[in-house]
Amino acid sequence: MASFGWKRKIGEKVSKATSQQFEAEAADDKDLGDDDDANWVLAAKRRKEVLLEDCIRKSKELKDEGANLAENRRYREALVKWDEALQLTPEDATLYEMKSQVLMSLHEMFPAVHAAEMAIQRNPRSWDAWQTLGRAQLGLGEIALAIRSFQVSLHIFPMNPEVWKEDLSWARKLQEQQKATKTESVQALAKGKELVQESIPDYDFESDEIVAVCAAIAEKEKALSAAKTMVIVSASGTVETVTEQDNCPATPDETLFIRAR
């Protein structure tokens, strides 16, 4: 009777050296795969950096071209260049601030205010943007807002003589003139009301003269209402005007054809 022993486990016949070699090769493949993943991430990051650098470089070129056009008063062409630059670097506050200046030169104050506000959103610490915003607000007649913008600009850069001597000084002068004009308008309106009130005479409707005139008018109206007239057209074609008294009306004869008042 044959005896049976335990079955050998799978792989038990593989030599230890072969097993170690296989494990080493698997580890090398894993390391190679990890290196490929790392290299791909680094390559993608590098491509992104290169693309960003190209965008910044191209944007700067367009910004400089627009500045040269603006200096030569070719404002519309400058705006086109700066809009192209903003497509590449949309967070560049300087581009928006420059756009605002050019728009003011074109007397487009609402877009100028909007562009300056966009610049401040991207760089709230830019005293240039606050100064430009104040000038655009002055163009719209918003003197109080302009003064506040100039004050913020000075708070950021207190040693700027241009904002002190020109912008803020001019805005406060305009504010004083505006207040004086409003005061004069109010005074003129009040004076006009007083003149209107004085021009209406104060009649005494209970005076003897007024009472006598009213009585005479009443008597005349009474006499006119007491006597009535009528037009009588006879059959023969004769037209006759007859006065009829209320207390003794006239009776027309048999020849009456038409009676009209």
C-alpha cells in the first residue's frame, strides 16, 4: 500500500537566488515607474512656467507699445494693445490704471472710473490707481468721492506733492464753489418766493367800493334776466324781434310760423 506525503507548496522548487533576482528586478521597475511619474510632473510644471514667462514677456511688449502710442495721442490704438496684454496677464493692475488715464483723455469718464476700480481691486496699495480714480471721479462731478480717493492715495504715499498741491487742492476748491453755488441758489429761490407773495395785492373784499360794484353787477344781471327776447318769423317771411316780460308773456297770433329764441 503506497503512502502519500504532503503536497509541496507552489514555488517551493524555485531557487532562493532566482527569487531574490526577481524581487530586485521588480523593485527596479517600480523605481523606474516612480521616476517617470516624477519626471512628467516636473516637465508639466516647467512647461507651465515657460508659458507664464512667455505671457509676461509678451504682455510687457504690448504694454510698452501701448504706452508709446498713448504718448503720440493714438489713444484708441493704445487701448487695443493694452486689451491684448490683459488677455495674457489679467491681474496686471498697471494696465488697468493706464487704460483709465487714456479713457479720461477720450472723455469717456464712466469706463475710466471702472478701469481705475479694476486696478484698485488687483492692487489696493497702488497710490497711482487711487489718484487716477480720483481724477476720473472728478470728471463725473463726484467731488466728495474724488477727495476720498486722493486722501487714500496720500495715505499710501504721503510724500507725493502732486496729489497734495494739484489734485486734492483743486478738488477742495471745487467743493467750496459747489457749496457756494448751492447757497446762492437757495437764497435766490427764497427771494423769488418773497417777490411773488408781494406782487399779489391784498384786496379788502368787504370795502364799500367792492360792495357797491357787486351790487351794481347784480342789478344789471337781474334786469337782463327779467326781459327776454324772441324772434318770430311769420308765414309770409316777416322776421320780428319781440321782447317778452316774465310777468306778462305775449301770445303769438295765428300767423306764427317759426319761433326762435
